[in-house]
Amino acid sequence: MNTLTLMTTSYFDGTRHHTNGPYRIDIHDGVIVKIERDQHQSPASNRVINAPFVMPGLVEAHCHLFLDGNELDLEKRKQYLSAPRAQMLEIGRQSLAENLAAGVTLIRDAGDIHGINHELRQELSQGSSVTARLRSPGRAIRKAGRYGGFMAEETTDARSIEHTVRKLASTADDLKILLTGIIDFEKGQMKGGVQFDLDETRLIVAVAREHGLKTFAHCSGIDGLRIAVEAGIDSIEHGFFMDRSIVNVMADKGIAWVPTFSPVWFQYEHPHHCQWNQASVEGLKRILDNHFEYIAVASDAGVPIVAGSDAGSFGAGHGRGLVDELMFHRRAGLSLEKVLASGTSTPRRLWNCPSADIAVGNQADLLILEGSPFDALDNLRRVRCVVRGVSQLKIETPLLTKESPHAA
């Protein structure tokens, strides 16, 4: 019989924390068929896992699988962008393994110019059931000569934009837009203006929707954020320099926010790696303080908050970075239920993915921890195994056991 039984004292179902177990979760042919407080009945299967804590598999909403966030040599990172494809593909496979070891079972890549993300998606589709699922945009879209050459295809005018979106849409799961550039940390402001104006951004969104694609935009700074919300972007990535007027529109339109604290926090905590001066460190602190403040404001206003670490970026390791991100959400003041939902149920719902909530009738897509995050949030790093269907992947040497330098 293709069955599995989990015995646990408590679990998070994707929305609510269930305590006062023991609970018994029966899985048959990969589907959860029964959840009940154990009445000392014989399990429906001789395959039983004693699970200290159970929750849906984690979701990484923003990462670059072809990049190694643990590489801190800036010159090596620059040279790597010209590395052979085979080397990039191997780094991508390593990134997938690091995510899975952290309990991540669904990943949304955020773009690469080489198509490594698409190739990894193809490999995963041919693999076993105990793997992460991958949403890939392939290449992102940017304006010619602007930020994002390592992940985006160039466009110029409206005709070029429409042609490029249609081409990308033929193989993409989502459309990634580079709406702004990067941040000048010393001055505490954006470098350069927006890449696409409001009419161009509306065109991108409209064509993407014709093809059934959701849009997510690399965007920070008030000018870019205003364009993003007016154009109806589905998700704002990063979103530094947020303000209350933008939050209100996001809440009204149901626009999600993926805040990506991890790379900026790493640079603030370890400025010597970037040779930042004191002015830059102070600028980083102001930016982070504003980010913490507005995550709480946005959550209270009803903006869907989604966990994404920008893993692959400088200092943001795959897997570990996502757990750091959840801890940043908690530090911002989100309830623990909202924190866990931001990395499990919320993104799956927004992306119209199959639910991984622990509920009768759902496919089993589960993370088993050695302890409850409601007792200590750091238990998110104590992964025992991932269960997909009725298959179990044991994590013999979890990659998250060491204390992270990111989330204090």
C-alpha cells in the first residue's frame, strides 16, 4: 500500500498553528487523506515518521540559481559572469541542493541571461518526486544599456518591448521586469532614473497578461514604485524607499511585496567585504530601518508579504538566505503565522500553484523540523527531512545548522 503516516505534536497548516497533539497525518498515493488527534489507533501504514513539527515546504520567491551568494571575492564574482556554461549549470545544481536542504520545495528564479534557470527547470521535470519545483522567467526584460546585463534582454521602443515580451512569454513561467537600477548606498538614493516609463510598463503588463503571465519587477525608489503600482505590476521585488502612499495602492490592488533584506543586511553587517566607508554604512542602516518599518505598515494594510532572499546576490546564500529573510520579517513585527505564511502558503496562492497547506485533499509537500519555530524561530534551520508525495528525503547534514551571520 502506497501510504505514509506522520505523527507530530504540533504543526502549521499554512495559516494556523495547531498545538496540543499528538496528531496523525495519513498520506495515501501522495495525497493527505486524514488529519486527526491520535486516538492510539494503529497507523494506516507501517511507514511511520515521528515528526516533532510539520509545516508546508518553504517557497523561495526571488533568487538567482546560477549565482553563488557565498562567493565574497568581488573580482571572482565579476569573472564568473564569463564562466563556461557547464560551470554555471553546476553552480545552479548546487544552489538547488542548498535550497532543498533548507526545506525549500518551490523556487521562483529571478532571471539569468544564459538560460541556466530554464535548463534546471527541464532537469527537475525529469527527476524524482523529492525535488524542488522551479518557476523560471528565463531572461528578464530591461532597457538597452541599463542595469541588468547578467539577467535581462535589452529593449528600446514600444515595438521592441512588445516583441521581446512575446518571445520571452513562449517559455517563461513569469515575466521579470527591471524597472529601476541599483542603490547608491552612500547617498541613500537610486542610481539613475526608471528604465521604463508608465506607458511602456503598462504595455509590458498588458502583453504579459495576454500570455497568462504574472509580472514581478525589480524596483526601488519612489519614482519606480509609483510607476509599478499604477501599471498594475503583480509583485514588487526589493521595494526600498517605500512610503505609505505606495503601500495604500498596493493594498487596494493586491500587489505583493518581496522585500529581500538579506543582501543589504549582509553589506551592513560586513562592510569590509565591499570596502564601504562610514557614510555608506550609515546609509545602509537608514535604508534597512525604513524597510523594517514599512514591512509592518504594509502587512497591517493588507499587502501580501512574500519571502524572497535574492539568494545568489553578494552574501546571500541559497537556502540559508531564505530562512534569514523569514527572521527579518519577524524582526519587522509580523506575527509568526504571517511570517511562515510569507514563505509557504502566500506565494503559492498568488502564483496559482497547487496548495501545499496541510489539509485533507492536498498533495503532501511537507517540511519536518526537529523543533517548533513557535518555540524558537531558529528551529527553521533544524531540518529533519522533506516529504513529497509519500517519498522522504533525509537531510543527513543540514546546511543550516550553523548560526547565520545575517539575521541577528
